[in-house]
Amino acid sequence: MAGGDPHIHSPPKTPSPPKTPSPPKAPSPPPQKNQKNMKIANIDLGPRPVLLAPMEDVTDIGFRLLCKRFGASMVYTEFVSAEALVRSVKATERKLAISDEERPVGIQIYGRSVEAMVEAARIVEQARPDVIDLNFGCPVKKVAAKGAGAGLLQNIPLMLDITREVARAVKTPVTVKTRLGWDSQHIVIEDLAERLQDCGISALTIHGRTRAQMYTGEADWEPIAAVRRNPRIKIPIIGNGDITSAEQAEQAFSRYGVDAVMVGRATFGRPWVFKEMRDRLDLGPGAGTPLTTDEKVGVLLEQLRINVERIDEYRGILHTRRHLAATPLFKGIPDFRQTRIAMLRAETVSELTGLVLRAAAMAKAAEAARRE
């Protein structure tokens, strides 16, 4: 696989982790009224699909494969700098590595010029993604302040030029991810959605915040619903923002009428959240068999193993330990802060595995104490 170190370190022996489960086979879902399959161009994602959001330093291939296994309808790579691709930066080119096991998969690019975005899209197309997504929503200063990502919400004509020319330049379906507007005084998404559709995109993802909000406050889904209700909108509308539970995913479909839901930060250290959402959407409230703590620990340790084998021990740990430190699996453990810091500082598979297994034992003990 592209980007791997040919000299993968063999990690030292560690305590045997719990076995990683495959999600149990669910019974055939009951028939759903008015549940049509959602499609992006000719890509059939089934009824009420739930997608993994593209996230820098999070959605590497190991994590994407786990999310796919647990029911993600579509996954996205980390976002890719158009300028870096054009300059053939190796670290950026490695982000284009995808596998058939994770399909359908999208590659997301960002940039601030028509020429760079078009050339980058042509480069990305050679990696054979199912979708090329244009990032017009990243709010972080190093991206938006340079006029890329959400920065293009201050230059709508350029955003439209980029979208139109990329859609013309490639045969792969082109989609867009953006926000409601630059700030609360400039909520532009209803008009912008129509104009982006006219540029030739195949789907639009809307994060329910402005750029000014960053990730603070609550996502506002009402403007997303307004876009979906617009009879002139013919492309699928994907809602994004604050979806952290199966109940919220179901409400996003029933209350706001979106065609799909995209889940971001709630997946950190929790790829099984897709199973929880699919169980609820396909089988109903309370259906499905939740994973045990041991099974969840096995999933996290498998993620570590995948990343170490894919790259090497040092970088594989870097890709994984933020998930281990952020997982809700260990919330509620008394005095967990020091263990969390130790996870973020761990430098060997043996050390990190030992910390995870000890934290799991602490989590189970804390849970037992709460039940008493």
C-alpha cells in the first residue's frame, strides 16, 4: 500500500487483547415506508445512509476500514491540500491511498485557486475514488485565513468558479462540503446551495454552523432543512453537525428530512458508533446487540495494529493514540487524567497496549461499582 515503510517494526509481545468482533449479523430490517435509497450520481448508499466525515489526522485508512466494517455507508480520507498535491509533496500524496474494502470512498481536497484545484482533482482522479469532495467548510485559521476552506464563504464567486471548473475537468462525481455562511449576519446557504448545484455537483454536505462559530455552540439544522425543502434542489443534501448518538441520527432524518447524515467528532475512539446508528435506523429503538467493553477494547487495539503494520511502530502509534485518549469508553474512570496523558506520550505498542488494558479494567470496575 502506498506510503508504508518497508521496514515495519515488529512490536514486542504484549498481553493478549480481547478479540475484535465483527458486528453480529442483524435480522432483515422491517420494511420502511417511504425509505428510498439515496444515491450520489450512480453510487447507491441505501436508505438513510450515515457517512464518516473527512477529518485531518483522524480518518486514515485504518480508521476508515473499521468505520466501514461497523456500518458507515461511505467514508472520506483526510482532507488534502491542492497546492501540496500539485507540488508532489510525498506526505500529501500518501493520503490518496485507498483500498477496495472501504468503498465507496471519497477524497476531499481544499485550495484557494481554480488552477490548483483543477489540477489536484485530476491527480486525485488517478487514485480512483468514488467521489471527489471540495472542502469549503474547514474553519481553522491556517486554512480559512488563507482563503481556502470556509474562507471561500467570503468569496462566493471564486468558490463557484472552482466548483464549476473542477466538475468540468473530471469524470468522477464532484461533491461539496460547506457551512451555513461566514457568520450569523451572512447565512447564505439557501441561495448558495442552488448556485453550487448549477455548477454540476452531485451532492452537498452542510455543516450547521458558520465559520465564526468554529465548533462552538450548537449546530443549527433549520437552514439545512430549508435547503432540503427547496423544490429547486435536486441533488442529495447531507446534514452534518453534533450528531453523536443513534437517536440524534434518526431525528436528523425524521425532523429535518436530509438524505444522509455525516458524523465527525463523535467517531473519535468510537468506530462502533456506526453500528449503533444502523441498528436504530434499520431495526428500531433498542434493537441490536451492543458491543461489550472487552469487544470495544479489541476494536481499538486492532486499530493500533492496523496502523503499525501499515506504516511503522512510531507513526502508527501517533495515528492511533488520540483515538485511545479520546474514546468515551474510559469516561467515568476516577482520576483518569494521568492515564490519558500517559497514552498520549506512549512510544511503543507494548506500553500503549498495557495502558489500554489497564484502563479497560478500571472502566469495568467503575461500571460495576455504579451498578452496586
